[in-house]
Amino acid sequence: MKLPIVAYGDPVLKKHGEEVDKEYPDLQKLIADMFETMYHANGVGLAAPQIGLPIRLFIVDFKDDEATEGYKQVFINARILEETGEEWMFNEGCLSIPDIRENIMRKPKVQINYFDEDFVEHTEELEGMPARVVQHEYDHIEGKLFTDRVSVLRKAMLKGKLDNISKGIVDIDYKMRFPKKSKRKAR
């Protein structure tokens, strides 16, 4: 089932996610719905806060280029253990903040501990695009957005666009939930 993606300005996007346990209700269905939602929105990652759930769960599925196999994984209760290397810039976007892309600096290598969808624990080192996508989604479960990583001046310049997104004044082709959209009927 395709779920609505929560837009910028919703308080759930700023919450630190709560741990998920093996007894979380309908976890496998939730994961399947998240993948369906992400694919429909043409995303490469999706975190539970982006669908309104303040929990430590995110998914990624992307192919970097024709030479790579791609990277698909479910991350439950993830913890970044270490980020290393010289920061590099990449133009990032987010399904919760459509129509805005910004150059963001991140470390190229990450060591992460997480549980997969079967609650098997992993500690993995990622590099390049897999590391970047995981860091972006990890930020979501920590209550951070990529716009929190831009300068104060740049964020001020984006304020009008961000306010419009929270009000639903944006052209998208996937379901979204807008925190400031007027509920009054048009006359």
C-alpha cells in the first residue's frame, strides 16, 4: 500500500526515533509498504518518520550507475559507529522536501550497526553513495533533515519555498501529508 509522505514542517520529522522490537505490529507489512511508497515516489531511501512514524527504521534501494549492482537494505535500530574520510559535496534532495536540492557535505565512509528485517544484527562499512544515502536516511531517525545541514543564510533563502511545501503548495506526483495545509473549503 502506498503511504502518504509527511512534508517538511511536520513535527514527526524532528523527533528522535524510538527503538523497534521484534513484536512491532505488522513490521513486515510496514517494510513492504515503505518500499512500495518509495518506489512510487522515485526515491532511493525512506525513513519511518517520513510516513509519520517516529521509530528507528529506514530502507534504501538504489543503483549508483551501470557498473554497480546496487544496494538494497532494511535498517532497524541503526547506530552510526564512525564516519571517516574527507567530506565531499553532493546535491541531495528528499521526498519530504520536494523541489528543493542542496549541496551537502558528508564523510565518504561510514560504519553502521543495525538489525535487518529478520532482526539479524549487522555491523557494516559503507563507502561512497551507499554511505551517503544511509547517512541521509539515518539523519531522519535522529530528527534531522538535509536542510539542517545548510548554512543559516541559505536556509533563510529557502524559507519561502519550505513554507510553501508545508502548506501543500508544491507540484508532486505522489501522496503527501502537509502540516500547514488549510482545511477550510474553498468558496
